[in-house]
Amino acid sequence: MREMSILAATLTVMLLCGCGGQQYVTSSGWMKQSQRRSGSASAQHSRVVQSLKKQAGRRGGHTRSYFSRVETASVDTSAQPVQATSARPAPKRPTSKRPPSKRRKARRQTTRKAPPQVSAPKRKARAYRVAAKEEQRTQQVVYLGYLQLRVRQRIKTLDAVTKLVEEANGYIERVGQRTVVVRIPASDFDATMRRFEALGRVTARRIQALDVSAQFTDLDARLAVAGESQRRLLALLAQEQDVNERLRIVKEIKRLSEQIESIESTLGTLRNLVAYYTITLDIIGTAQHRRSADHRSPFPWVRSLVDHRIVHEAGKDTLSLSVAKGFVRFETADSWHARAADTAIVRAAVLPNEPDGSTTFWHAAVAHELSGRSDVAHEQGQSGGVIWTAWRNRDVEPRIWLIGLKVVRGQIALVEAFFPTVASWKRHRAAVIGTLSSLEVR
């Protein structure tokens, strides 16, 4: 009886709403379909449904199950049933980010942090570092290193030196009885010096830096001027018809060619000395035999003479000496000296003539000292008042050490030239001896 009353109430609702013949799938679907209708019918339909649900809830579980079966029953079999959907939240539409407005941009700019202020001392320090790096790139410097090492086993030390030079991508210029001259790339000079110092006990150490930037600039300018002059003379020679004038032009062209060759040779020597620094190692064994005191000179400046190292530096501004071809003079150095690419050195100094002696006297004093060091006179001669002797030591690959003397105005003019090998001596002999006649003391 209860079921019949509920069915009658349902049919009554269908007739009132005018929805006969349509399909009611679920209560929620039916409510959605009824809400689309306008007017009082839709509102009335909603009230009737709510009242029916309340009555069914008070009447028990079996009535509610029947009511749900009635709601899901199909009235029109021709219509396709609508599937029930779960209540899932609708996906959010992607929203495009709006470009910031002018007001927002202005607000961001005002709230943005300002860059930190740099103090004046820091700015100066930064500018100094930048200037130093720029100067370092344009500055041309030659470094000369000297080490005197006291070692127990010279042979093992020489082997270690050879290995370190190979690791530094350098090369050995000369190996003597106790002296080793090596060439090291500029980038590895400091590290190699430290490694050499660890081979023994350092008894003497010296590093000399010579700035040759001005010489590079001067030589480049002279080379450009000489080249331009030579080109103009060659063009003039092609147009000149007079024989005497052509001879004069040819003579001038020859002079400019020799000048250009000399400048290019000097520039090549400078580039070599800047690219590869020179380190001289004086390796002394702990049990090395010392020369007899009978051969030691009574004159201090004679006893202090060393073949491969500059000892006497006085007189740079008072003497005048031409630079031999293939050598470069370091004008910024404390002493007068010039170097070649093969580490040959020419150096000069002025010493006091004490005690008062002639050129022959001092030449004999030097010969007595060097003969006591087991050196042998290789060649001797005289040039422009300078008496000179080339001394050769007894190494397997001997070096040549030229010493020239000249007494001028109560002073001793001393010229020394160190050649690491006999081949170097033959290469530079004529040029160096030719400059001895230009030695003067002002």
C-alpha cells in the first residue's frame, strides 16, 4: 500500500511539471533538467521533490531503496541513458601573465636595491691593478738569475738540473766543470728558481730584471724609418740616369741595408732574451779541491774576477764602448753590459789604478791569477791600446773568457767577454775585438 502511494505521488509530480514521456535518470539529473525551466513550474517542482525525499526518509530504509529504484527506472527506452558523473572540480583554465603596468614597473624600480657603493681607496686600488696588468702586457723585461749551490754529489745534482730544465720546457746552453747556464721560458722562471734552490745549500743568490721596453720601441721606429728610406732610394735609383748619382745612391742603399740587418738582429736577440730567461748555476762540491794560495793574487779586484758573472759595475757613466753586432746593451742596468742570444756577455767597468801600474803590469797580474785557476791562454792580441787575452778552461766543452785592459787617465778600463762555447767565440770574435778600439774613459 505504501509503495502504491509513493508511485501515485511520483506520477502526480510528472503530470504537474508537464514532463511526461521524458527520462529521469537520477534525482540530481532531474533537478538539473528542471532548473532549466523558467517560471513557477520549476520552483514548484523543486519543492515537491524535496518534500517527497523527506517523507521517504521518515518511512524507513525499504521505502528509500524503492524510491531510488523508481528514480533510476527508465520510462522511455528509445532515449540513451545519461551516465552519472562524479563530482570532480573543474580544471582551471591557464591564465596568461599580464604584462606589468607602468605603475607596477615604477614600484619595482623604487624597491630594487641599489648597487653597493665602492669607496675611493678601493676604486684606486682596482684602477691600479688594471693599469698594472695593462703595463705587464706591454712591458718587455729580461730576467737574469744566478745561484751558487753547495752540494755533496755534483753528478747527481747535474742530472737533477737536466731533468728540471726538461720539465720546464727549457734548454741547457752550457755545462761546465762547475757552471751550468740554462734558458727557461718566462712563465716558469720563478718556479724553476725555487726548484733549483732545493737541490743544495744556497750560498749566493741574485735575480736581475732589465726593462727593455724603450729599446723595443726605439728599434721598431728606427727599422721603419730605415726601411722607408731604402724603398725611396730604390725608386729613385730606377729613375736616375747619371752614373755618379747612381753610385752614390747604391752606396747609401748598402749602408741602409746593413743598418736594417743590424736592427733586425738586435730585435731578434731581444725577443729571444725576453721569451727565455737565463739562469746561471754555480755548483760547488763540498769536497772540491781549492786552488793553492801561491796563485792567489794580492789585488782584490783581480781575485774577484768571475767568468760568467758580473762582479765590477763601476764606471757605467764614465766609459764609452761600441756595442758589437749581435749584442744588445741593457741601458737600464746598473753596469755596462751587453748580451747575445746564445748568452754570450760583454761587460765593461772602470777601476781605480791602485797601486799605480801600467797596462802591461795589470795584464801580467791577471794572467798570473788565471793560470793558477788552470786556465789556458787561447788567443791574445792588442786593439786600440787595449791588451787582451782569451782564456780557455779545461772542460770537455770549454768556454772562452776574454779579458782586456787599458790604463787611461789614472784609471783601469776593464773589458770582459764571456763566450759559453768555442762556437760562440768563433761567431762573435771579430765583432767583439773590433769594438775594443772604441774604448774610452771620459
